[in-house]
Amino acid sequence: MLSYQLQNAIKDLDKLISLSLEDIDDIKEANHNPQFDRLSIKQEKITSFEQKKAMIDHEISKLMNAQPEKALNDLLDDQEHQELESLKIHLSRLRDVNQQYAKMVLSVGAFYNSLLEKVVPTQMQGYQSVVSNEASFLELRV
């Protein structure tokens, strides 16, 4: 049962990595709609992974409670050890891909915010940003 849950959790991580890589490609091309379309799929995979992770934790806990005198390394077979190591590698890869994506999102967001500030200048009034009186979409020079 543990091996089955580990394999399925790894599949979920593979899909999340793939979706995030697609997001990176789309943000480079300024294709924003496909990214928004994938949000529900990504949320579904995250929920699925969290459920599988809970089952993995439960299975490991059962093994450790059944034989408390043994270390976890002694309770798992070679295949389960390999799958746990693969799970760690996939989680690390997902973190790296998501960090790369986050940097791109922040850069694009900063670009759009600076562009918006140039088109519609705002001023801070306390903690609120309000459109200044100088804002104009059309400037006439004579």
C-alpha cells in the first residue's frame, strides 16, 4: 500500500512540474489565459498530492507503531526506499521550477505596475493609492 501511494504521489508531482513548465513557457510568450485555465487543474493535483501524502504518513506511522523497536530504514524495502528518494527529488524539482516561475511572475507584475503608473499616475494618501489630478490619458502640446 505504501509503495502504491508513493508512486501515485510522484505522478502528481510530475504533472505539477509539467504544468508549471507550461506556465513558464506561456509567460515568456505573454499567453496569460492558458495559465489561468490551468489553475483549477493545478489545484486539483495539489489536493490529490496532499491526500496521498497523508496516506503515506499514515502507512509509515502504522509500520513504526507495529515494530517500534526498529528504525524506519529497517522497516522499508528497497523499492520503498527508492520511491521515497524519488519523492524527495521530485519535490525539490517542483520547488526549483516554482521559484523560477515566481521570479518571472514578479518581474512581469512589476513591469505592468510601472507601465500603469506611467499611464495613470497615482499618489499615496495614507495607505491608499489614489489617481492624481495630473493623470491624463491624452496630453496636448502646442
